[in-house]
Amino acid sequence: MTELGAVASAQSTRFAVRSPLADIVWLCLFVDGGETRHPMERNGPDWTIELPGNLSGTRYGYRAAGEWGPSHEQWFDPAKLLVDPYAVELDRRFVQDPRLGIYGEDTADIVPRAIVPAPMEPLPKEPPVFARGGLVYELNVRAFTIRHPEVPEHVRGTVGALAHPAVIAHLKKLSVNAVELMPVVAWVDERHLKPLGLVNAWGYNPVAMMALDPGLCPGGVAELRDTVAALHAEGIGVLLDVVFNHSGESDMGGGVLSLRGLDNAAYAHAPDGTLINDTGCGNTLDFANPAVRRLALDTMRHFVAHCGIDGFRFDLAPVMARSPGFEPAAPIFAEIEDDPLLTDRVLIAEPWDIGPNGYHLGNFPAHWLEWNDRFRDDVRRFWKGEEGIGTLATRLAGSSDVFGPHQPHSDCRSVNFLAAHDGFTLADVVSYAHRHNEANGENNRDGHGENFSWNNGVEGPTDNPVVLAERKADLKALLGTLFASTGTIMLTAGDEFGRSQQGNNNAYCQDNALGWVDWENRDIALEDYVAELSARRHGRLRSFARFPDKVRWLTGEGQLMTVEDWEHPNGHSFIYDAEAEEDSGEGELRVEICRARHLVAIDFTA
């Protein structure tokens, strides 16, 4: 099988790209401001060329000629400079431009050029630093450090900033077990954003799956690798949020940037030739196509072998098992499990997409973790007063109704969270009854409509001390419930100190103060409370409640709960009493939950 991408050695540099239906493909080298085109040789579905010398650092791209017929799935246009799908570094960021979608308009001046990577030895194979059951800290690389006062200005907003001692100190204060980085590969803005004066701030619109974004990671692969090493040295794992479900080339009105101009069969099409849109982003990558699965697997291998990544969170993960319907035994799952580099990695599914029958919480393989939105919604509804004790108990104990009643709790597959990048911040959950996305330019139509949120009588900011006290109590109750739950837990950066987005629950296009973490005005008392919760949980809670019969549910008076207690729709107080393992040397975990007083008291007794 041809090794795709650009591979340099001391004597020569070899380029290979897949384009099975092209009539001709050119390698385009950019040196001293000029472009030189080299016709490539067909090798089955691939095109290859080998040039003398080590061309590390050289800028390159491809052009492909063939049929131009978008209505029947062909987009060949030799005027389009195409990014190598296997590029690992680019010389600039993507920009949105109408010329990207107009036949015959040359795009060499606006499309990034890939950089030939220097030869790099793989890192020694090590087991993941992170294990299920710990605390995952989700963060947007740029937004997390762009306003951090202790990080040098020239480093803020980059992957390298995560290795700064002040950032690591904060992560260690919270007993974080792994950071989950929102997309760090290069993306292009959606077409509608530029006229609104907005940009994509989250990165969920990639073009080349393994090409690091030069704005977030200006030091390329070496910067990511060094940052991972610095975090590993402190016992903190690194997970990458990857988007394998679609690309930024979008729908029929989108541009020709990479796969569309090389191998448009990578995208899923209906029998009439129209693009399938199970992602809401205009296109869907077709995981029934072995070449698409290979690209995804090679991307994961690259980040593990060359950067030491501990695992991956898969955006809209059901797409990976669609052909076109979801299949729990999809080939990609077995291919990951059988791969020696990937088999031990942490794998986290966002288990839903917007396609037909797209909700699949609990349906991924047994060794995968899954974002549990049932936990998010039911815990919010409990503290809002709309859900009963029985449902909360199920969520606290690992969601057996979703993941199975006989699964050992220490192997619980649930990733419990109360807020994520997509939706209200946790502080906004208790401050806004309705979304306020006016700044997004879509007349407040975008984002989730049902958030199970509340405002304690005042919508948004207030100086009312009573309302502020109620909100603080609500936040502590929500956070205490999260840290008391069985399974892996996830906290989004800034939620530990009351970060707000002013009610915006879809801040993907807010690369500004609205979406940035405000370090100067954080609630230190709340941050300290979360640090205490995490310290108590760290290394202890995961050893509790290994089996369902080790858990007792007591009334607030310490009596075993009766059927009547369970059926009370607004049960006032109960205690989650989990016995430790016999050989753990630890005592009981007692969690007292009282909705009337917003109390979540966690007590470990020896």
C-alpha cells in the first residue's frame, strides 16, 4: 500500500496522493515566490513522484485535472491549489473566498501550502496517562489562555501556552487527569460568517485532518509534542477532539480545497448524487469508503506516534459507523481495536448526529466512553425541580439504564458532564432561562432551544444579593453532584470559577471577550470549592461503588429509603452511601443531597 503524504529522506523526497478518477495530477512546489509544477505518475488510485534531495521545509500543494461536473460528483479544476489530505503542517491559515468555488479561478494565492515535514522518529510507545474514571478538562486552546495574565503575551492563545507553569498549576489545583483540546487542526470559516464580521472560534470545520492550525500551533508538530510531554510530566493526559464526520468544503456551494478536488467519493452521496448531510455542515465523510477510514486511522496514528496523544474525543461519532445507517459492528471500530498503536487509547464518543436515527447513547463498543447528555439534562432538571430522586440516583450511580445494569461501576462508560463548549456555561445555566445569541447574527435562532436552565427570578447579570446567593448555591449543588457521580467526569474550562458567555449558548463564532476565559474576574471562592471537591474525589471515588450491591440509598434521617420515598416526586433529602472495596483501605463515601437547601455535602469517613 502506498504511503501517502510527503516523506523526506537524506537522498530524496517522495510525494503520494490519492485521486483515483483524475486524468493528471501535478505536484506544485513553491520556492522563492514561484510555483513549479511536476506531473505525477499514476499508481492505481494513487499518484506519486520522487524528487532528489531532502526537501524538508518546502511548501507544496497539488493540482488535479479531469471532469468538472458537480451535479454528477466530479470537481476537477486545475486552477485550484489543493491541500494534501495528509499534510501535517501548513504555512498559513485557511480563508474563506468566493473564488474557492468558481471554476477556473486560480486559488494559489489564498490556499495554504503544506510544508514537507522533516524526518521524525516516533516516540516510544507508552500507555495512556489518563484512565477512565478521572476528571477530563475540556478547553479551547485560544480562548483558554488569550487573557491569562501570567502567560507571556507572545505565547497566549497557542498550544505552547498550555505548558506554562501557571496553566499547569491551575490544572493541578483542580486535580485534572486529562485536558481535552477542542480542535487544533486547520479549519475554514463557514461562508456566512465573513459578511457578519465573525469567524469560527471553535475549529469544528476542518479541511486537512492532521494539519495543525498555524495560528493555534505555530511551532507545528514539535510544539504539540513538547506540550504533551510537559503535561505528561505532571501526570496530566492529553486528548484531542477530532472531527472526522465532515470537512469545511461544505455543500454544493462550498469551495474546492482538498478532498473535493482530488477524490470527491470521500463524501457520502445519496443515490441521486446529492450530498448526504448527517452533520448539519453540508457534507458527511463516508466511512463505508476504506480510504476515508484509512485517513482517520492514519490521523490518529500520527498524533499518537509523533505527539504522544493519550486518546480522542470524536465529534458526531455515529457518522463513523454510518453506511448510511448506524451499525454497532462498523468496520472502523474493529480497525481501531486491532491497531497496535491505537488499541489502548482513550476513545470518547459524542454519540449523536442529526441524521436519521442519529441518537446512539449506549450503543458504542464496550471499551469506548460516551458523552452522557442524559446526565446533563436530568441533573439540571432535578435541581430545577422538574425531576425526581429515582432519576437522579440512576445518573449518580452510572446510568445503568443506558449502559447496562451488570457493568462494574469501575468500568463505567459514562462521561458525566453538566456543561460543554456547546451550550450554556454552567454559570449561565443558573442565570438565564433563555438563550441570548443575538451576537451571532442569526436573530437568536441558532443554538439549543431547550436548556433546562433557570434564572432565579432575574434574567442575566444582577446586583441583587439574594439572587446571587441562590445562584452560588445552585452552582455548588450542580458541581457537587457532578463530582459525586460514578464514571468519568468532564468540566469545561472556566466553569470552576463562574465563567459566563452572557447567555450565548452557541459561541462558536465569538473569538472575542464573550468567548474567552476571563482570568482576572474569576470567582476564587468557587474555584477553591471545586478544587476541594476534586481533591476529595481524586483517587478515592473511583474505588467506591464497584458493584451495585455496595451502594445504599438513605433518607436524610439515615434510614433505608422505602418505595414511598423513591416515588416522592420532590424528595427533600437523601444520602448516597457507597461502601469501599475491602482492600482499598478507605471508608465510606457519603453524599447528602437536599434540594430545598441546595446542599451537596461529600464526606469520606475512614
